[in-house]
Amino acid sequence: MPDCSRLDPITAAWHASLRLRFADDAGTTRLVERAHSGPLRVQKPLYPEGPAICHAIVIHPPGGVVGGDTLAVDVAAGAGAHAFVTTPGAAKWYRANGKQSRQHVRIAAGAGAAVEWMPQETIFFDDANVWLDHDVQLEEGARYIGAEILCFGRRASGESFQRGVIRQRTQVRSAGKLVWWEQGAIDGAGAAMHSRFGLAGASVCATLIGVGAPLPASLLAAIRALDPALAASQVKSVFVARYLGDDSDTARRTMARVWQALRPHLLGCAAPLPRIWNT
């Protein structure tokens, strides 16, 4: 995990980090370590579903990320623990002003543990320059659900994403084996914004990845039928759902429905919508 713990006095950029450790205590998942530097916080563990699942809401008090800022989040769940991590609202990445912004997310789950990384949407302002790095390490029998909703430009304000670059890398390892690897870049002035192999003219894309027991054909078909703009596939232990559109609210509702269909199968528990998603 990079050193992201200070305000650079020359660039006035925030280097913030958050470290969370969860452990199973006789059927109760406890937040046993919580360390932060800079403007990243979790105020307290929450248990809206009972003691087995610990909810943590990651707060970024500045409300937005400017050029040169770096955020690092490190989440680990010990054997048998179940952590659900989300955010209270949309993340905003402002114009670069000549500097790149970065986010590093590291997730580890011990044997039989479960981690859910379910932040609300990410909004890239025009001319943002962002690098997103997401690394998941799962031990034997661990399960993972992770989702993202990326919004290019501020459609409600009439702003499109015409300049700037968003670079992204996601990797997932399960029991030491690489089971998912994806990387790419979207240039606001490039062909990928409109290519059928890129965003195909859409301004919102969403992805949900689930790692664990493969879905039965009937459940996979039911998820595919949730929305005509949704694609879903299963490759061995990895389930992937993708959405393309132009409305973040629709993307949020669609991915929440995918999560509600997937969670009982993959994690063995119901999927009540977190109250923070409705505030």
C-alpha cells in the first residue's frame, strides 16, 4: 500500500489512506483495526443485518478529488468474517489542472471470508486525469462482490467528457490464481468514447464482479432479463455483469437488482438495500 498520509506542501494535494481490518468473533464480524491518515474516515461499524455482517461507510470529507490527490483504501477480512463496504454518496473527480489523481484499493479475504465493495457512483468531470487501481486477494473459500458505476461528465449539468483520461486496472486472485484481469484507458477525445468496443456513445458504465460458486443457468438467465442494457456472463468462479447507458440513477437501480439476485446465491444471505443508498 503506497504512502498516502499527508498534504503535500508544494502541490497542496491530499495523500490520504484508510486501513480497515475485520475479524470473526464467534459469529460476530468486528472491525478490529481502523487507521487513517488524511481525509478518509469510517466513523463506526454498523450492523443493520445482524452481528455476522459488519457494514463500514467510507467517508471522504472534502467531497471531491482534485488533480494530484491520492487515495488509498486497504480492507482485509480475516477467516470467516463478512465485511460490507460502501460510501455515503457519489465520488467526484475534478479537472486535472495538469496533475493526475489516483485511487488504490486493496482488498484481502481470508479462508471462508466475504468482502463486498459497493461504493456509490464515481463522477469524472471534464478534463479529469485519473488512475484507478483495484487489487483483490482471496484465500481458499473466500468470496467477493465488487461493483462500480462510472459517470463520464455531468449529464445533469449539460457537461460531457470531451477531454481527459481515465485509466483503470482491476485484478482478482483466488487461492493464489489470477481469475480476473482487466485494464484500459478512456480518452475523452479518443475513439473509445464512441466505439462499439468502448462506451458506444454512452456516458455511464457499470460493472459488478462476483467471485465464488458459479451461478446456475436459471439465475444467470434471470439476471440477464433484469434490463435490456445489461450483459451478464459466468466464467468458472467469476460472474460479471455490465451496464451501459446515460443515466446514473438507472445504472444504480439496475446494479442493485443484480446484487440482490446474486448475493443470496454467492454469500448465502438476503440482500436488503442499505439505508445509506437512499439518503
